[in-house]
Amino acid sequence: MSAFRLTRVDERLLHAQILLVWLNKLNINTVLVIDDKIADNPFLSEVYRLAMPSHISVHIRRIKNALDFDLNGASKVWQDR
């Protein structure tokens, strides 16, 4: 069973140095971005996806859709990359 390893509520997670250290140190394989502005902007969504290493699964959703996330991967709503 999967578990949340880290929860952040601000934009600092995507700072490159912090991102790379935390991803490796905590063995993170999935990043959830819950932000209406980013989810509604295809360009910004792509910037956030490209900021992640290719082996990291990235999911960007609006706040109201955040509760639909399934840690076991069964939710098609969350399948991005």
C-alpha cells in the first residue's frame, strides 16, 4: 500500500535544489500539484511537468478535484504522466 511521504502547501517544492534532494532522500515517485491557476493554464502545467525528472509521476488538478486522487493508481482522473 502506498503512503504519503511529504506534504507541502506552497510553491517551494518546485525549487530545483529542494526538489531533487527531497525526491531522492524520501524516495518520492509521485508529485501532486493542487492549484487552480496552474491546472487551468496548459502552459504553466507543462512547465511544472517539465521541472520534474522523467521518472516522477506528476499530477496537476484543481482544488475541487484533489479528493479524487487514488494512491494505488486506480483513478483515471489522475493519470497524467
